Amino acid sequence: MFPLHTYLTDLLHLCFPHNCEGCGTDIVKDDQFLCGRCRHQLPATRFFSLQSNPVEKLFYGRIAVANAGAAFYFTKHSLLQHLVTQLKYRNNREAGYFLGRMMGHALRHAGRFNEVDLLVPLPLHPKKEHSRGYNQAMLICEGISEIWNRPVEKNAVVRKHFTETQTQQNRLSRWQNMDGVFAVERMEKLQNKHVLLVDDVITTGATLEACGSEILKAGNCTLSIASAAYTL
């Protein structure tokens, strides 16, 4: 005979079903975002543990970055693209927390980022953040911090100018479009710190380069970069 709490759990699951965000199966624990099979299918890069990985090479000769990496490969029509779309355009905040927690495990395991003092989400322009309701990079940072005990500093860097999406632009256009976009408003928060600048997807690195260049002006500041995904 099954205990009473088993029946209650089954009843709650029937009334309030919880499904995997990837495949839709209901064979998933209530505290899990993806089922085990979908988590296993995520294309991990292992860049956080690898020196001179493709993300770090993006910044060679452009900006002084101590370490950089991305957790997953981003390809079209993939589960990872679905999660990013849910995060950025479908108001699915849990997708951000989930990606952040996965990054937190990878960063903690890698060891190369142990000197990081604080996390800084790539800022959105207030207009875009108001429209979306949140900054997806901030949700990712909160997920990272939950697993990897590092504070999040969300007010030190601001985005001064609104820019349209850069998805269809080439590297030169992206770089030119980012000129003068970011500014550090609270230098004292970043001085003498090792900052990990966090974003959702990295393609050419132009946006992170522009923001990171401003962060390095804080004085005696070390910069590392991390993103949830890297576009092939």
C-alpha cells in the first residue's frame, strides 16, 4: 500500500502538470527545468576549462581578457536556440536561471575563474529592459551566483544608447554600432576587482568588447567574460 503523500503528489501533478521545457515529457521532477535526456543533449563546449578556446581567441589583440568561455554551442533549430528564444522573447525567466546554474557548475569546476570577485551582467538599455520586463543577462548571473558563490553587481555599468538587434550585421558593423554605448557609473564598485562580464550568446564579441573596455577603465580591474552560448 502506497503512503498518503504519494497519492497527494500524484494528484498535484495531475492538477498542475510540470513538463520538460525541451521535449514536453511529464517524467521530470518539479524542481527540474529539463529532463535528464534533454540535459544530456545540450552541446557543452567545455571552454571554461580550456585555455585559448575559441571565445578567448575572439578577443586576442582587441581587449585584455584574463579568461573567457561559453557553456554551450548555439546552432539553429536546436534545443539551445529554443531555450534562448524562450528567455529573450517568451518571458520564460526560468530559462535564464537554468542556463546560469549550468554555467555556475561549469565555472566552479573549471578552476580558471577562481579569482573572479563579482559578476556583472551585460546591461540592457532601460527602454529594452522595460519592454522585456527584465535583463536576461541578470537572470543568468543570478543562476550562476546560486551555484557559484559570487556577488552580482548590476548597477555599476549602464547602457547609454539604444541599439537595434545586431543579429544580421557583420563584425565591422557591430563594432561601429557599439561605439560609446556603455559607461561605468560607479567606478568604486569595480576598482581592484576581477570582474566576470556575463551575456547570453556571443557571436563576434563586439558588444562584450565595448562594455569590457569601459569596465577596464575603472582602474586596477581585471576582466573575464562568460556567456551561456557561443555561435558556430
